[in-house]
Amino acid sequence: MAILHILKLAALAFVNRLFRSQTVSTTGKDPKGFNIYEYEGTPSVTPGYFIVRFRHVLNGEVRTKHRQRMTDQEWKATRERLEQSREEAGVFDTAALPALSVNSHDGH
């Protein structure tokens, strides 16, 4: 019975990753060079949560890469802030975005 439950959770995680992944990315430029900040949210197997991956690329080199588990509300607020910064011409405020902990544990 436990094996069937594990297989069901694995199948659900695969379907979520394949069909329900929500990617939000935005590009900002600062005095140091060309920066790309990417946030990718994937629904977790646990209802009400997203696994959010963050990546910071500076001049083509990945500087930071980590992930964190967020609630639906936190992910929605992050997406809205990213979309708002994308709409504002040339304005990208990284201080307004949530700081993702590098050593966070997402429970999986």
C-alpha cells in the first residue's frame, strides 16, 4: 500500500512539473553590468505550496541559484511584484522582492 501511495505522489509531482509550472522572469540592468533575475514556481505535491527556484545571472555567469518552498499567497505576491517591475520602464527594485534563504529546507 505504501508503494502505491509513493507512486501516486511521484506521478502527481511529475504532472505538476510538466503541466502546471509557472515561470516568471524579469531582467534588470545595474551599474555592474547585465543582470537576469529568474523566479520559477512549481506547485508542490503538498496543497497550498509552491517550490520556487531563484537564479541570478551576472554577465552570463550564474551567481546565485537556490530554491525555497512558499505558500500560494507568497508566490502570488512575488509574481505580482515581478510583473509590476516589468511594466515599469527600466525600473527593477531587487529590494522589493522577497529574499530567498540559501539554506532553506523545502520539506521534500
